[in-house]
Amino acid sequence: MLVSKPCSEATNIVYFIYCMLFLAVGAKAEFSEFLFAAGNFFLR
């Protein structure tokens, strides 16, 4: 993932926290999309 490399090299703590939040939001969006697709599959 493109974001994780700058995250590991972040020296500024604020930037690091912002980066972690960004990753968490991205993962949550992908997970909810997966749940939605799985729900559609099983409800068919």
C-alpha cells in the first residue's frame, strides 16, 4: 500500500496519527464494502 511507507518514516507525531487514521478509514471502507457484497451474495 502506498500510504504505509510514509507512515513508517513519519517523524512528526501529528503526521503519524493522521496517517494511522487514514489507514483505519480506508480499511473500514474496504471491510464494509466486503460485507455489503457478501450480504448481496447470500440474500440472492
